[in-house]
Amino acid sequence: MKYPAIFFLLLSIYVSKVSFELGLGTLSKPGSGFISFWSGITLGLLTIMMVIQNTWLRQKGPTKEKKEKTKWKTVILALAALFACIFILEPLGFIVSSTLFVGFLFKGVEKKGWLVTIVASLLMTFISYYIFKVLLQAELPRGILGF
Amino acid sequence: MNGFSIALSFTNVMYCFIGCLLGTLVGVLPGIGPAAAIALLFPTAMRINPMGAMVMLAGLYYGAQYGGSTTSILLNIPGEATSVVTCLDGYQMARKGRAGPALGISAFGSFIGGTITIMGLVLFAPVLANAALKFGPAEFFSLTVMCMTMVTYVSRGSFIKALMMVPLGLILATVGMDPHTGTFRFTYGSLTLKDGLGIVPIVMGLFGISEVLINLGTPVQRIFFKTKIKELFPSLQDWKDSKFPILRGTLVGFVLGVLPGMGLSSPFLAYGLERRLSRHPEKFGTGIIEGVAAAETCNNAEAQAAFIPMLSLGIPANVIMAMLLGALMVNGITPGPLLLRDHPDLFWGLISSMYIGNIVLIVLNLPLIPLWVKILRIPYSYLFPAILVFCIIGSYSLNNNIGDVIVMAVFGVVGYLMKRYDFEAAPLVLALILGPLLEDNLRQALLISRGSFNIFLTRPISASFMIVSILILVFSLFRVRPKVKAADVS
């Protein structure tokens, strides 16, 4: 719980500082930073309470539940693919970026064969395109293909 | 009757059907919940009229409660969090070759529970809305505070961690332009942030993307119990055994569904109640129909009762209601006491559509069970790329803005880390949605009282909400919290 506590404490200090600069106003006329300032302070206090609670519980010797081992590589690969897809979405367009994204998930993450990868990624992209763009008239990035 | 004439129009029946169908599908598929599904459908729903959108999204929500039972009974994996208890007796019934009656009583129980609850909704929502017309900013502020504390009170794990999510949600809610002064807060020159953080990308990230990442990181082994599904219609004896559990399940679901945040624990309570009242409590968990009937009736009654505070007070009882509230607000409709007066067609049309939805669901559920079973066999490795692509499309098509997709992905990571470190997303989302309401009412109340916080304690209704909030906080800090899940089910 060390990293979340550090993160929330830093966040609470930062939010409180920025909110203070935004202006707290008066009690009869609260300013723009009023809610976020007090939310930041509350977040900080609760974080300290969480740290105290955890330290106290650890001293009492709690039985820590054993969590299942996480496949970090899979998670990171999927996330990296998602951010890469966002990065290329507008320049290359939906069809190209979605095909590449799904293809990577099938080949790089799920280790499927090339045939499955190519067929499934094309099929998934065109089905999504048909449902959202053609049937539901949603706007999707056109990119290099122009549609 | 006007409500029925609206709900029975061809387009609204179609939206209801689509919502119920998608809801059942979402309920059947573990790994995608109704929150993520509603988030996915949100941009599409915004393109149709508010009535159709609400009918479809509501159908998806209560449809998921129906569908959730299928995986609980056949796979011992709850499709929805509210179907956890159904696993206990439902799966055991399937092992004994009684999957049919278990699925049948789930569908019939859900139908009865849902229908009775809608009658309650018709009776209570207008009364509550009329009472709420007397509410001023102080009352609404206190009610919002009570709603937030109740949601954190019933959250799993550490109360402090759940409580921390409330100020975090409020901070996120302040991002964008201050409507009172026009000042930009936490925007850093970004156009996306200047409009405020969108609810949909955040919910998609917190519930959709994070769920995919969790499933990829720690895959769930699905053991499909092979059984022939026969005799979907429960026998006369099954009905005799189930009639009182169905009625009591409806009552528990109705009462707890109205209270913010209590919905998730209602099937556990209904199940615990049946076990205590039963002449043979030792048989619970071995595959008896009473256990399935109580839990399934209760979760559907709860899902529909949750509409009461949302429609009449503008206060969501859970995350899904918060999203539906958001859907109304995007359409320029403010839910709350004035909804019934200003938009009676929408109010009564939606309620009437729920009657129709319950009929659609029973028709969908029983004959289509073999189809749902087939869908259950789709490997997750083929599902998750589709969920991710839908999330990208959903968040982009909202405003045709890549910034929303980035927000969704960032909150996907945030949601994943929150789940890893046992922080709950529900209080955060609720605070994010209710944040503007809370801030606006606080400012107005303080303006009226010339800066005195006494306004929240001197007005009787506001004071009572505040007292409940304080009691919840005190009880929680002294660890007097409901342990129904562990105690009643073990």
C-alpha cells in the first residue's frame, strides 16, 4: 500500500495548492477552488488514516491473502497496443489502426496463428465498422483510406 | 395509459427489445458488465431520442440481471456481481440434472419480482417526487452527501479506501469551467479538459478497459458443466417451494434497491433470510430451488427499484443509475422532482416500457437458453479484442475527439491499479457524477445562509440526511458494517 499512499498524498498536496491559487472565496460566496481544496485536504487526511490503519493492522499480524500471480507481460503488451492504436487512430484511420491493433492482440498477446490473426482481425474490424459506421452512423476517423 | 401508448410505439418496443437482448447477452458473458455495456452504448444512445435511449439503456440494465443467472447456474461463474448467490444452489441444481428448473425459476422469479417492483415504482416515485419539490439547495446537498456515504458504507474492503474515492471523484468533477465564475480549473490548456472530464470515457476506462486487463492478467478458468437442459418450466412442487421466497425476495430487493449503494448486498440478504426462515436450513447450498428463487427475484426487483430515487429525486442508487442520470442530463433533461411535471411522457413511458421489458425478457430467456449456452463457449481470447475496439469506437464517436479516447485509456490503467490495490470505482464514479450537483447546491445554500453551515442542520429534512450520514461515518469508523456477504453465505 506504499505506492498508492505516496501517490494520493502528492495528489492531495498538488490539488490543494492549485485550488488555493484558484481562490477559495468566502464562506458566503465560495470561490472556484473551494470544493477541490477541501476535497484535496480530505483526500490527504484519509490517506494518512489509511497508512495508520495499515500499519496498525500489520502490527496485529493480519493474514495477507495470497493473490494469484499476474501475467504482467500480457497486461503491458495489451496496454501498449491500446496506446499505440490511439496514437495512430487519426493519422491512419479506423480501418487500418483497428486491423493492426486487433492483429497485434491476436498474434502478440494471444499467440494465435497467422491465418486466425489475419482473418479474425479483418473480420472484427469490418463488423465493427459496419455496425457503428454504417448502421449506427457513428463518426470514425477516415485516415489514409479516406473512408 | 399514456405511458403505455408511448412505450408500445414500434420504435420504443424495438429499443426495449434491443436493450433487453444486449442486457441478457452482457449478463451471460462474464468479463463485461452492464456498466461497461451501457458506456459502450452511450454514444449510440445519444443519437436517438431521449425516450428511446432511456428505454434501451434501462432494458440493458435489468436484462443483465436476468442473463447473469445463466452463467451462475451452468458455469458456477456469476455473470453479474448480483448473481453471486445464485451460484450456491443454482450450480448444485445443475449438477443434479435440474439446470432446467433452476433457469426456469430464475426467469419466472425475475419476471414476478420485476413486475411487482414496477407497481411499487408507480406508487412511490410520484409521492417521493412531490415531497422532494419542497427541497431546497440545503436538502439536496445533504441528500447528495448521504448518498455518497451510503455507497461507501456498503463497499467491499476498507471503508477508508472507499471513502478516499469520494474526494477523488469530487476533484475530477471540478475539472473544466466553473459555471459560477467562468474560471478554468485543472485544464492545462487542453480543449478536452476545458469541457470537463466526460463521464462515459471514464466509466469505459474504469469498468470496461480495466476489466479486460484484469482478465488478461489473471485469467479465470471456465469449467463448463455438461448437462442437458430439460424441463424449463418448474414443477408444481417447485412453485410451492418457491412462492414465498419469490415474494420475500421481491420485498427485500425493493427496499434495498431504493437505498443508495445497498443493491449489491440485497440478494445476499434475501438468501440469508430464506435460510433463517427455512425448516431445513442445512439444505441451502446443496441445490434447492428456494435459494435460486430468492436470490434471482431479489436482484431483479432491486434493479428496477433503483429507478425510484433516480427518477424522483435525481439521486442515483448505484453506478448504472448514475450513468442513466448522465444520459438524461446529456439530453438536457434534469432528473429529479421536476421530471414528472416537466417530462411526464418520458417518466411514464419509461415505467411502462419496463413492464414490456419484463415480458420481452421472459420470452427471450426461456426459449433462447440454448443460444446463450453456445455464446458462453466463445473463448475470452476472441472477446476481449472486440471489447477494446468497441471501447475505442464508443469513446471516440462521443465527440469525435481523440482526447476522450486518451482519457478512457488513462482511466483504464487507473481502474486496473485501483482493482489491484482494492480501491472501489463505484464511489468515485458516483462522486464524479454528483459532484457538480453537490458543488452547486453547497454554493447556493451558503449564499442563502450568508456563509453559515447551520443551514444544513436547522432545516429538518436536511438535518435528518446529515444525521444519517454522520451515523454511517461513525458506525463505519468503529467497524460496525454489514458483513452479510461473508456471514450469510458461508
